[in-house]
Amino acid sequence: MDEDCKDKAVFFDIDDTLLDTSSFAELARHAAINNIVENGLPIEEEEAYDIFKEIIKEKGSNYGKHFNVLTKRVIGAEDPYLIALGMTTYHNVKFSLLEPFPRTIAILIYLKQKGYTIGAITNGLTIKQWEKLIRLNLHPFFDIVLTSEEVGYEKPHTKIFEEALKRMNCSADKSIMVGNKFDTDIIGAINAGMKGILVNSELTFEEEEMIEKENLDVTVLNNISDVDTVL
Ligand SMILES: [Mg+2]
């Protein structure tokens, strides 16, 4: 469904911008590995964790069968009990911890009150990314959620930003992208004609030089809770 852009829009990245995805995932992985080692995976916990990290690196974080591969690598065959135990622990821990960064909801309310249309532009699987917004109760604020899976292009490709602008009927020069990755969120947005706000990340010296040399419209904030100081 097409949404009407009022006259200005803010697009957010999801992972490590609205919520601390990386640290929740790491805690959940540790808990899962701990539980399956305690319940019979015949290997030291630390070693199991290293193998597990290797598997994630090989298969990508959205691969659905990390625990199958782990049991197969350690004991030579898949162990359904340990696989289910690992998956359940991982999901329970992750979703019990999951919360947005402080003041995220206050910022979204602030932006709505200021007349901004709000969208999400995210690299990842569509259902998984929606699930995060729904579990955090952030979904009512978003007019659109656009994923790389849906568009067929990942940030920083301009196509994903252009598609988001098109769907919200927004113009690039009145739109701002908020994200934690300079290379993908910010450069992609700038190349599509938008402004960028970098959060939860520090610029490298080279990036600072690039911004100055090319006169890029980039603001750097500590985190999402400071967005109301610039918009
Ligand atoms: Mg991110």
C-alpha cells in the first residue's frame, strides 16, 4: 500500500540502531551453547562456542540450521534433542532480553508530533525484521518497513533507498536516514540524495576526511536518544 509522505521523512535502520541486536544475539548464543554442553554435547563450552561462531560466519546469521551443523560437526550426526534445546534457549533468551535502546519510543513519538513520516530500511529477512519491530512494540510508528530481501538489493545500493522513497511518495532532499553503519546506511542514503545521521558508531579518520572533502550532509550522534537534538 502506498503511503503519502507529508513533507518530510525519517528512515531508520533496525539492527544496532533501534535495538542492540548484536549484544542480545551474543548473550543468547552463549546461553544456548552452555545449555547444550550441560545436556550432553561432548565438548568444552568455549570450544563449542568457537565452532558455533565459525558456523555462523560460514552460513550467515540468517541460516536456520546452525545447531544442526554444530551437533553434526561435534558428534558426527545431528542430535534432535540438542538442536531443539539450543534453538529454544537461543530464542527464549534473545526475546526475553529484547528491548529498544533508551528513549527510542520517545524519539518516534517526537518525530510523529513534528510531522515526520517514519520508515525502516533494513538489510535482512522480511518476516524476521517485522518480528523484531512487533516484539518491541515499535511497529505502529512505521509507515513502511522495507527489507533487502523484498527489494532484492542491500544497503548501500541506492535502489533500496529509492524504492523506500517511492513507496512513501517522499522526496530524497526532505528525507533523512538514521543508521549505525557509515558504509551502508549513511553512504547509501547520501548517494540516493538523502541526509544521514550516524548513531552508535564512530567515524574513522578517513570517513571524517571524506565527509569534509565531499561536503556530505552527515550528522554524528551518540545514539538514537539524541535524534531530537537535531530534528
Ligand atoms: Mg544496523
